[in-house]
Amino acid sequence: MAQQKIIQTAGRDALGEFAPEFARLNDDILFGEVWSRNHLLSLRDRSLVTLTSLISQGITDASLLYHLQEAKKNGITRTEIAEILTHLAFYAGWPKAWAAFRLAKDVWKEEEAVQDAKASFQKEMIFPIGEPNTAYAQYFVGNSYLAPLSSEQVSVANVTFEPRCRNNWHIHKAQSGGGQMLIGVAGRGWYQEEGKPAVEILPGTIIHIPANVKHWHGAASDSWFAHLAFSVPGENIENIWLEPVSEEEYSKLEEQK
């Protein structure tokens, strides 16, 4: 499983000239090394640890706001952050939780509109959207949802992406057999193999992904998107997660329509 490198420049941006060594430790060590060890502890778990530490100390400045925003990016939902802060209030203190709630409410305020859009999208397809795909959130840009449908014969799941959400470049590695098949269910999305133009996925579109081929897939910028994912049996199967699809790469897709 590939390690995702965290790029941080806040230290150098704010203190580079005044305290260059502190800035280096913040950007290169804290984030570039410790936060980047996501093969040992997920980004979501690191966000939980960091929020607990900051709130317990009564820190409610820009640093807490930043880490709340990162926690949201790392897959923590509005329902989860409310429960996390409620639980934390009994251990860290009621006033500290109140202060954190004020910031968290603003960070997750857009999720109410997302929930409405999610409910509307669910009406477009017969398969369930499922639960937030937190286990793989570190390998996605944006929020995705997973609904396992079957584990017999072949593994089948319905994967739903919010607009602009996509998974990282990755490879379904296999010694023999292996690979994956996608079938568009609802909305509009993209599939791309390395070195080839992206392919638009609409309801009914079938995508065959060979083993050992670098690729990614996800939603269009203006549409929710869902596909069924079929795992093809094989020998010595392993998913290799690689770098995210950059904004520059992604923004070029709409020009292909």
C-alpha cells in the first residue's frame, strides 16, 4: 500500500523568515514525516487524535479550525464530529466542547445541502448509496460512499462519489487473473488509464480494467456518480494506491465533453 506524502507550507509561509528552523520542523517533520506515516495510522485517525489534543488544551484558534477542516477532508462526517465533541465534553470539559462546536458547525454547514443532494441522488438508482467510505478516505479526493452488495462468487459493491470526488491513481495488482469491472449506475463520471484519454461513464457504461494497469475513476465536476465495482478473482491480488489525481489533470476533463 503506497504511502501518501503530506505537503505542508504553512510554517514557511507564516514564519519562514522569522523562525526558519521552526518552520522546517512544522512543514517537513510534523507533516512531511509524522502525518505522512498514514500506512501506520490513517489520516482520519490522526485527525481524531489531533482534535482531541487541541480541544483538551482549550485551543480554539486558527489551528483548531484548520484541523477541523482537515478532519472533514479525511472523512469525518457532521454526525460523527457532533458525537466526537459530545463524548469529549465529558472528559475535556463542557466549555471547551462548546467552543469547538461553534467552529465545527461552520466547517460542516455545507453538509446539510450535501445530505439533501445525496437523498435526491438516491432516488435515481435502485442500489443503496451506503455508508461513508471512511476506510479508504485517504485514497480519495472528496467524499465517497460504499454499499457492499455481495461477497459470493465475486465481490460486488456500489460506490457513490460526490461531485468532483475521485480516487487516487491505483493498480489492481495480480500474478494472474485479477482486475476489476465497473458498470455505471447513475450520474456521470470518468475512468482513465495512464497515458490514455479519460472515458466518460454514464448509466449502463461498462468498463473493463485489466490487472496491473494504473488508472483512476470518479465523478464529473457537476454530477453525483455511482458505479458497481466487480472484483475479478485472481492469484496474489493486491491494490496498490498511488498519488492523487491533480486538480490540473482533473480540470482538463470537462474540455473533452
